[in-house]
Amino acid sequence: MSKNPFGALRLIHDFPYEAQAAIEEKKRVAAETLKMIQGLGYAGIVTNVSAKNNYLQDEEEWEVLRFVLEQCGRMDLRVWLYDEKGYPSGGAGGQTVAEDRSYEARALVLLHRLVQPGETAELAFPHGHTRGIAAYAYLVPDEGIQAIHAESPYRTYAVRDTQEKITVVNESGRELLLVYFIEKPFYEGAHAQHNVCESRRYIDVSNKKAVAAFLRNTYQKYTDHVGDQFTGNGGGIEAIFTDEPSYMGKYINAGLYPDDVYDPFDDTIALYPPVNWGPDVERAFEEKRGYALAPVLLYLFLGKSERAKQVRRDFYQTLTDLYEASFFMQIAEYCKEHGLPFSGHILLEDDIRLHPVFEGNFFSLLRHMTYPGIDMLSSVPEKNWADAFTPKLVSSVAAAYGRKHVMSESSAHVEGGKVSKEQMLAAPLLQLALGVDIFTSYYLDTAQPQPDFQVWNRAISGTAERMAAGRLRTPYALYYPIETMNAYYVPENGLGDPALQNMMDASADSMSEAMYTILGHQSDFRFVDLEILQKGTCEQGAFRFGDIAVQALVLPACETGEALLKAVERLVKEGLPVYAQDCEAFHAHCTALCGAGAKAFRTQRELVELLEIPSRAPIVLAEPQPMLMAMCKEGEEGTRVLLVNSKDSAVRQEITLHFAGQAEVYSPRVDAVIGTLRSGDILQLQPYEAVILLGPGCKA
């Protein structure tokens, strides 16, 4: 990236001119807006061709965009493109699905009922659904429905591609479970309908043809009209931003109806428990996993057996594989071919328990972006700290695959834009300390007076620039247990045992506790997934993969499996200390990991002792500060430590520096050195204050 590579970019979806204004008036308004943005201290913009007139089709709006790009070149403003009319990306404002309804996102839903001995029962084909996939009746064992063996049905029904009802006369003398698996469009009840942008049908992200149509409708249009301005072609457009693509996953946001409706919806359609589906899912599943999916569909909705968990792991891994190949790889290849770096962020990043159904393995997907990104909708630092998982995960993907920058779409959306100037600065600086260094801003231009905005922009770019050089000090790796989430996820309001959700919660909580134990002791870590553990190397007791280099691995409470056990056994033999959390829910798995050479810990206090965090952290405080983030960079100039106080109370603690000599204390807000610190001095930080400790040799 050129110009000011660390300055924030202002998102502008539509310049504030009237849709029917004359083109010269549109250009005048655009030019005035750019001057205002530059006056606030922004380094550039993220924008798109206007959606006010026939989105992607109006030649006059393309002329206005061309004018905007020319103005940005004259004003030394950076430019990114945004690839959708609102969000989620993929629909081209509805044009992709309108082109071919087979491109639409699909769900497989479960209809079911228990049938008593002697009872006759039926399941009718429901309104708004498209076709049957499979139907079975099962004898319910004494242990209950969770113990049903899916591959041994009492009766099978020929319903494939029909809309027939199914009927059973229970002459078995036992209770029966009657199930009907049916395909439907994944629209009503889903994120496509319930969001804050527009209700419109969404594409199937596992369908290569659907994504190829999106590329033709959107990316090719940008290439045709402004492709000479892509950075790879010598122009100034640095990247293109894709926003919240996802599987539809599950029903969310009930009661939230956007003002704009592109595709009419039918709220009378019954919402049965869904899983993601698509035209290629069954073929890909059998090809990749070696067995047919239809006979084991029941395990996607219930079952605690090893077989049931394996089917779910295989199913959600298959969805990840399809999504990666169809959406991320296809767009990345197009962008590489046309000299356009690929960026953006995906949906519901902050909760690993939702990753199986909305996205999949983040490492598999985001490694295809030039600048992987996140969304941060709050500017209250305490909330950003609570969402530290998101930037740490995505910055870990970037480090693993050699991506030099991480983007954040930042705003105070949750607060309605009403935050203090101290909060508004601390929020992005905390994200920066967690691995972000490019900010695309949704902040209202009236959120602060112009002088305060200039301070805000200068502080962000100055901090990012100062912390860019050197290698991040990350002593530890923390395992990303996506396979555990895959194994235990079943749709809500169906047949799933609540114990399955409890297992997901236990693993997610264990991961979160380990994360905050490390960060709360002013140390740092990288997330790693199974593939990284399998492919990384150990040299002199340090594990390396890409730009990740760590001295110990922490495994939260999680499922094991043969692949993870083999990876742990190899790493331990090669000298890497591995620590696994033992808890009641996953005790057997921890025992297996210990058999592979890991050491168990039960409490976070034990973890601190095993990891020897005080000796490896860049600074040590008399009492660890749970909401004080410390990011340490080490390089030829020396050591720099960015400290961000994420809470509304002051920090006053004796400090020990793990580098020789004294440190200068630089304030991003005032852009000056404000003091010095030596070991034994008192570190004082005001609420939401951030400073950089500059070790010997570092220049302010």
C-alpha cells in the first residue's frame, strides 16, 4: 500500500447527492465530501459505485465513481472498493439470485414426530419447501432417541425429489420416530431476511456457479469500468472489501425487519430445524469422506455416539471445503489475476460455537484474503476486550499465512454513535494491540469536532506505524477447537440433547479462559488450527509456521481424535511443551492427550505456572491487570510495548521491564514522549489511556 499506509479509511457507500441530480452536481457533492473527509484526517475512503440508480448498470454512476477516483488521486487519498449493495456480499444487490434461482442458499430441514404402538401418523409436505430428500422411521431404543442408530431404519420412504406426505402405521409394538428431511430455500427466518440492510434472497456460498455469477455481476463490472486503477495495474485502488458472506446457518434476528425489501417474504412458512444444504453437498461429502450422507442425515440433528459426532465433523468440514473452494478461492484467484488485493470480513466472528453453521474453519477461509479482516461494532473498550477472540483469531490467520495487514470495519453502531472521545480512541488502539492495523471507519463525521477527529486519525496512524516494525513477541499458541464445535452442533428446537450444547459451551469457555489468562497477564499468543499443528515444525523447542513462532502450546478442553493426538505426540517428541486443560466434560480426551505427551492443568493458576508467564511477558506488574493489553514488538531498534487500558478506571502498578535500561513513555493522543519508566517505577494509566513504551534505541 502507498501514501499513508496506516491511516484510517472512511466508508462511503453513497455520496450524499440526490439520485436524480445532474451529473455535475453529483461530482460537486462528491468533491466536497472528499474535502471534508480529508479535513477530518482520514487517509482515504472505501466506496462503491452508487446504488441510487440501477446498481451496477448505470453508466452515469460509473462516471461519477471514475471522477471520485481521479479526485482521490489528486488529493493523495487512498481508495478501497466495497463489493455489494449493503450486505451480505454475494447477491450483487439481488441480481445474482434473480439470474438463476438455483443459485439461492438452501437448507435441509427436519420434520419429525414420535409414533406410539398401534398409532397411525403422517408428516405432510410443508408449504414453502421444494423437495424431499429422505425419510425414515426408527425404532426408539430403551435408552431413548439419542441412541438411535441412523443406519438401521425400521422403514425407508422413497421421497427423493417428491412433495409426498409420508404415513406410518406403527405395528412394531415399540415407539417409532418418524423423520422427513426436506430441502427449502434458506430465506424466511434467516439473516437474508432479518438484517439491518435489506430483505433479499442470498446466494449459496457452496455453489461455484453462484459465486461465479456474483463475480460476473460485480467484480467484472469494476474491472471493465475502473480496472486500470487497480493497484496491480499501476492504479490507486488498493483492495476490494467483501462484507459478511456466510452460510445462512440458522434462524436469527427474529422480529428484525429492514425498511427495504427486495424479495417479498412469506412469514407463514414454518421454520423447522435447519442445516445448510446445496446442490453439491451430498456428492462432495461422499467423495471426501468415503460414505453416503443420506443414510446418516439423522446424526446432523441428534446423537451423542462417536459415530454421530464423526458424521457431524465430516459434514461441517465438507461445508468448509465447499465454501473455501467456491467463494474464497474463486474470488482470490480473480483478484490475483486482475491485480486487485482481496479483503473483507465474515459473519458472526465473535462466537466459535456459531462458526460451524455460518462460516466453518476461519483459517481455511481467510487465508485466501490479502488483508483478512474483522467487524467491530462497538467503541466501548470493555466490549472490545470482551470480543478479543475476533481480532486475535484473524490476526493469527494472517500471521500463519504471511498476510502483512489485518483490517477492521470499526464503528460505534451498538452505542448509536454515542461514545466519549477517550473511548473512541481506545477502542481502535485496543484492536491494534490485538493485531489489527487497517481501520475502515463507519463513525459518523459528526461524532467528534474536526480537531478531535484529526487527533484520532493521527493517533491511530502514528501508533500503527510505530508498532509495525519488528517481530511480535508471542510465547504461546492456543488451539482453535473448531472440530469440537463441529462434533457437537445440532440445530435448536429439534431433537438434540442439551448436553451437546453444554459440551460446546465447556470447550468454548475453556478456550476463552486460557486466552484471557494469557492476555490478562500482559503476555500474548497466536491461535493455531489442526492443519497448522500438522504442518508446522519444531526447532530447538520452538514451534514455527509462517510468521508464528511460539515456545508452548495450550489445548483448551476439546475433542481429540486420531489426527490431533498424532500431532501432539510429534510435537512433544520434538521438544514443544504442550498443556491440555482437564475438566469433567472432556476428562477422557485430556487423558488421551496426556498419553500423547501433554501435561494436564485444571485451573488457570496452574496454567500460569506451567507457562511461566511472568518470565516470558515483556512487562510484569505487581498485580496482573485483566483488562490491560500489552503488545510487544522486538526488532533491530529494540523493544516497543503498546499498552492499552481497556477499562474505565486507572491503573497504578509497580512495573518490571524485561529489557535493559529505561523506557520512554510515548502518548499517541498527544503525539509526544510524556515521561520515562524503569523497573521498580509505578506505571500509571488513566481510564482508556494508551501509551507505547520505547525501549533503548527506539525513536519516538
